[in-house]
Amino acid sequence: MDNRFWNKKTREQTPYVPGEQTAGACIKLNTNENPYPPSPRVRELISQFDTETLRLYPDPTSSLLKETIAGYYGIDKSQIFLGNGSDEVLALAFQAFFDQTTPIAYPDVTYSFYPVYSSNYSVPSTLILLSEDFTIPIEDFKAFPGSIVIANPNAPTGVFIELSAIKELLLSNRERLVIVDEAYIDFGGESAVGLINEFDNILVVQTVSKSRSLAGLRVGYAMGDLSLVKALECARDSFNSYTIDTLAQKIAVVAFEDGAWFENTRAAIMETRKWTADELAKIGFVTLPSKANFIFTTHPDFCASELYELLREKGILIRYFNKPRIDNFLRISIGTNEQMIQLISTLEKIVKGEQL
Amino acid sequence: MDNRFWNKKTREQTPYVPGEQTAGACIKLNTNENPYPPSPRVRELISQFDTETLRLYPDPTSSLLKETIAGYYGIDKSQIFLGNGSDEVLALAFQAFFDQTTPIAYPDVTYSFYPVYSSNYSVPSTLILLSEDFTIPIEDFKAFPGSIVIANPNAPTGVFIELSAIKELLLSNRERLVIVDEAYIDFGGESAVGLINEFDNILVVQTVSKSRSLAGLRVGYAMGDLSLVKALECARDSFNSYTIDTLAQKIAVVAFEDGAWFENTRAAIMETRKWTADELAKIGFVTLPSKANFIFTTHPDFCASELYELLREKGILIRYFNKPRIDNFLRISIGTNEQMIQLISTLEKIVKGEQL
């Protein structure tokens, strides 16, 4: 292809590759979507939505949504920044805080968008090796002289670190910014948002994609000190002033308001997660302790890439990463009970060498 | 404010400031929104929309919307790139094609996001002075040794340049990329999209915000050679893979499908524009010839900033730019006939010194 108009970065960049979005019928356990629909109030809202208002630009301050999230977490709305999904929030955080003069560190095994952002914004990045059990080696991070980006629970492992460890990181060097990506926090972890009043060097990033079943909507948010929010707003307004559309703002509000739906669906997912890990153990899989809506599992006698292919042939889509240290693991999103029963039944046949 | 975590760019950046979004009742003629609602089919679509699908990520390829736009323009879907509003598309174009080694030029009077993008992506930028009548001095642009960004019709002037001039630009140097921002093309101009098969050095950017009454939705798109689209995809996937939500994709499709609504509303706006310019002329205003859904007008005897304030006090919101060469102009979005009658009546009283 003629790439004479591509700039140096475009020629050299290796972009992020998201998990496959399938059109056909299959059991889709590959992109950590919630198996349950969003709150029924979303349907109500949409049926009453005045489409005429779409002729106007959205509220660029997303005021109502900020108030709703602020109310949920007991923080001030000035401590919230909203974006078009948490990926955009993270990208704008890299743009606002990091550049070639600000070294950052993140785990060697983590969300694979971080190295892409680092490259995109020319940020010198150090990979800190996770411990053998895939926990975050907190002393190594404390010793790192720069800012830190971690996912908690981590992806694709699902492993959670306690808030006490994050607090240690914050205390060990108040001149470093710690970005905590909590995309999966609602499935059993404890959010670090409670630390943002005490520490101005933490930015907590969340999303409505997973625990509120709204991946299709693209709403993410960051919570932190006002000075961090202001920097994010500057980055956004140097890129795209209106990032969240009118409908998305309104739908996200009702998703937060329906607390019962949120509690019930996340509890169901955590229960199914436990069942799935237990069943996997019975057929020889070793599964990392997960506080996410997915599990990371490996089998001593089977090659993960082959299991991935066999499941795919049977219409069960999971995620396999051909990367150092994790190339014998499978990441399996937690689906409905029925979906997981079918997954386990298929894996059981494979492991026992039965006809599929 | 403590800004110790802001990087150099954040400290130095002057972000874009969009026109005010008002909550209260007023005649809002300040951000070039369409005074007519989107196609009634949008309401139908929404009332039948299956909210359960929002639990899944959107189609990252926006396949159906691309097919729809491709069909509308008679191009191939591989020649289309979609983004979260045309501002995002433009930002990603700067990110993909330009950097500190690629000088670009744009008019001194144009969309004020271009200098912000230039600064954000460190692109050395030359401002080429518009002619006295605010037309684009095509020979000066042809002589410029680098890429070019123009809005056609231009903002905030509304002035259109003919496709023959754009073709001259493309022919004069096939090593330069010409980005033509056609946010306002549907109000009487002729799109350059017909040139994308002949020239691989043109990128045409459009939006559903204006002529399809969907500013609240955030959908923009670029059309050009496949190699340009690939570069934009690389830039996007280094930033945020899922930029357009599921509902926005579907709503944009029906807006394109309802050709009659589009034709009727844009014709009404062009008619009202002519009426408004004629009425303004009667009370001494000089209005630039506009092919946009706004007009740019000045009065020899009245200070534009004062007129702006007087209108504001009467609940009529228009846009005033306190910038060199245009600080005695007013940019007025074309509203409904009723809104423009009220605008003219108010301006008439001001000009005639009557009690407001």
C-alpha cells in the first residue's frame, strides 16, 4: 500500500487489537461483556426519549451524569472526568500527564493498550515483572522512580491487589501519579476512589461497559483531584470537545440509578465465576483467583492455543494471548450459568478425550 | 492550582472553546445546530431498539453505517473512516498524517480547532491570509510546499470555493495531502468526494451533526483513498478502538436512509438563509455569500461585540469571535423562519435606535 502520507508514528505504530466481535451465533466469552442486559430502566428511558433534542450538541460538561456518579461515590462532581469509554479516558490521561520526559511503569502482564498508549505518546515505559503467582510486586513498584499505571483487578489475570498496597504506592512517593484502571472493580474488588480526597496523586478510572452492561454505549470516567480533572479536560478539548453523546449520557445515568439491578447482576456473575472455577478445578485446570468478570486459567496437560481452537470449532469463543508467560492460559469471560455449563461440558469432553 | 502532574503540553496548551450550550430558554443561533429535528425514522428506530444489545461492544467496523454512506456517495466502504464526530476524525487525521516534520497550511480565518490540533500534535503550521473578500487565495495555497487543511464552505465565513480550485490544489502537488472539512457542505456547496477515486491525496471530512440534525449523536466520517483510511484506523486503534456506540451507528443509518427529510430540511434552511441575508441587507448589514447553515455579517455603523451583547440580553444567542480581521462580524446560525423573524425584528430596532 502507498503510505507516503503516513507520518513516522503511523508507519511505526502497532495499534491495539480488541477481541473479535462476532455477528454469528456463538457463546461469546471473549471480550468480558456482561451476560445480562442493562437495567430495564434503559428501555423505559429510550422509549420516552425526545429524539428532537439530538439536533443539539450534547451537554459538554455531562453535568447530570457527573452528579449521578458523584452521588454514588460520595465525591464532588468536580472530581470526575467523563470520556467515550475508559479507553479514551486512559488515552487522554497519557496525553495529559505523560510525555518523553516522564518515565512510567506498568506490569509486564496487563492490559495490552498501555504499551500502545506509551508508544502513541512517546512515553518511556518500564515493564515490571509480575510475581510468579501473577500478583503485583509492590516493592518493585514502590522502588520505581516515576508514575505508575496498574489495572486492579489486573487484566487478563483477574488478580486484585488490596487498597493497602495502593496506599503504600501513593505514600512512597507523592510526586508520582498512580493511575488505577478499575474497569473490573465491581466484581468483588474494593475501589480506590475512597483515596482521592486524601491523595492528589491517584487517578481512578472506571467504565459502565462491564458491571453496568453498557459496553455498547461507550462511557468511561476518571475520578481524582480537581487538578487532574482539569488536565484531562485540557487534553480532551485539544482533541474533541463533545465526546459523549446525549443518549449515552442519559442512559448511563439510569444505569447508575438502578442500584438493585447492578447488585443482582454482579452477584450472579460472581457466583457463576466461583462455580466455573470449581468445575474447572475438577477437570485439572488451575485458575488464578479472580475478582473480575473473567477468569484466567491453564491446564498442565493441554496446550491453551489448542483448547482455544477446539472451543472455537464448537462455537465457544474465548480469548487467547500468544504472549510470553501467558501463552498457556485462557481468558474466559463469565457468561450466564447456561453458557458456563456448556463451556465446562465441552472442556470436560476435551480433557477426557471424548468425542466432541 | 497544583499542576505538578501536568506535562509540558498540558501546561502550554490553549484548548478549543466551543460555543456555549445553554440550558435556559433562548433563541439559540450560536453553534450551527439544525433548527429542525432529525428524521422521524430516528424515533421509530429508537422505539424498536433492543436495549439488550447494549451489553455488547459496538461493531468496531461500523459496517452497516459504512455501507449506507458508501451507497449514498457511490463509493466503496473501504474508502470510509468513521469517528466520534468530525472533530475526532480531524484530530485523528492530524495524528495519523502530520507531525513536527510535516509543514501544513490553513487559512488565517477558519475553524479554530485547526490551530489547536496543530499545537496538540506539534505540527508546524502556516496561516495563509484569506483575500479581502474572505475567499481562499488559491495561488498562495498552491505555492505552499506542504499539506493543506481547508474547510469548504469555510467557517465562520460560510464562503465556498469551487471544486475546480480544489482540483488545482490536488494537481499542483500530488505529494501534498489536502484535507477538505465539509461539515457544512450540504447547504448549497458541492462535495469533493467525487475526487477521491481520481486523487489519492484528498481526504474529505463530513458529519451528521449539521445537515442531518444529529449534533447530539457524535458521528463524523472521512472519505478518501484506502491508504488514508488505513492510517486513520491505525491512529484510532492507538487511541480508542470503539469510538462510535451502537445506538449512534444505527441512528446515523436511518438519517441517511431518509433522503426526503434531508432534502426538505436543508432546502428550508437555504431558503431561510436567503431571506435572512436579504432582510439584513435592508437594515444595512453586509453579509458574506454563504453556502453554510450560518451567515457571517457585519454592519458599518455598529460594533459587532455590542450587537452580540444586545441580542444576548434579548435572549438571542449568536457567536462573536474577538479575533483579528473578524472582530466586527457576527456569525448567525440559520434557525427556523420564526426565529429569524424575531432576530431581524430585534436587529431592526437596534439599528433604528428604537426601544428594545
